[in-house]
Amino acid sequence: MAMIPEDEIERIKRETDLAAVVRSRGIELKPKGGDLVGLCLFHEDHNPSLNVTPSTRLWRCTSCHATGNVIQFVQRYDGVSFRHAIELLRDGKFAALAGTGAPVKKSTVPKLDSPLAADADDQAALRQVLDYYHTRLKENPAALAYLQKRGLTHAEAIATFKLGFVDRTLGLRLPQKNRKEGAAIRERLQRLGIIRQTGHEHLRGCIVFPVIAANGEIGTVYGRAIDAPTKDDRHLFLPGRSAACGIRPRWARPT
């Protein structure tokens, strides 16, 4: 299943100011005909060969022949995945820098705000993750459509029980794993079962439901995959945490 709806991708391409994104890299653009031109970022350019066309929302280099839309520009310049580029553009991390004239180093992956506090204990970390998943649910049309199909349409109930959706973006917002803070957070989330040894989120592609123990703590999290190939793949719990609230899950998926 495509986790990012096509209409959301088109909206980002349509509404993001491509010229502002390019300028946020410290590149000066000057009008030339119907285009804006500047030095290309992707090769050693001495004569401006980067053309930005506002009317089509596309860019191209007449020398190295690199071309694309605003998402592809971010992917190529920052060396990030398609999903990461989408998240950066959703957050407006580029247009906000327009006009500063300050170049951005290619070696630094642009930072997205982390939903987790570095000093959070296990319960706080779980709650912060679930808060993030809850936010992502509200922004995901496919997940909301699934809930509606199953009759879960009451907004107050969804908010009260903190239903969420795992769209595989949490890892993009954690500090880099080669830094002390990032390594510590990822180790904690792996121990809690949120992420696997591979770095992937355990409940990816699932609507999630917190399961609260008798003492008020989060015992585990149940995940219901909205697009699973078989019935056995539809149901998940956090590995090793179901016993904390007396649950003996019938379904499991290897970590």
C-alpha cells in the first residue's frame, strides 16, 4: 500500500515554492525569460546552467541534465529518501530559510523535530510515540477511511483512546543513530518493541490501539494492519510486552 496518498504528493508539488527551496541552499536565482537561472548545485558550474521554471514547477540543468520537481530536488541535494523529502517539505523546513543567503552543507541531513524527549523514561517514551502516531492518523486519509469503513467514526472516541497510525515516519524524526542521543533513543525504542533490530517500526502500516494495564500504564500496543496480504498478518502486538497487562496474543510476527 502506498503510505503517502497521491493527492498529498501532488499538493506538495503544487503548493511548495520551488524557487524558495532552491534559494534556501544559498543559490542566487535571476530572471531570464520565463525562467529563473543560477549556478547548478550538482556539478562544478561557472556559468549559470540551473533553470527553475515557476510555471511548470520544474527545474533542470542544461549542462549536467539533472532535472525534476521540488521533491526530487530535495532528494538529490540532501541525499534523503522520497519519504524523508516529503516530510521535510510538509514541515516547511526549506522555504523558511529562503532569502538568508546561507548555504546548507550537503553532508548534514536536514533535521525534523523529534517527538521524543531524550530523558523520557519507558512509559513517557511510549506515550510520546503514541501521541505522534495519533497525530499521523489524523493526517492520513487512507487510515481514516479504514476506520470509517469499520464504523470507527467518532472523533472524541478516537482522541480519548489515542488511536494512531504508523506511517513509517518516526525514524525520520529521531536524532541520527551515530550520535549519543540518537543511539540512546533508538536503543530504548528497540527494547520497548517500537522498532526492530533492522530499524523499521514494528507496527508499520497499522492502526494502533494502546492497551492500558490495571495500574494505568501502557501494557502493550495492538496494531491492526489496514492492508495485509493474509489474515495472520493483520494483527500485531509489541513483542514481549503483552504479558505486562495479562494479554496472550493469538497473533505475532517475528521481529
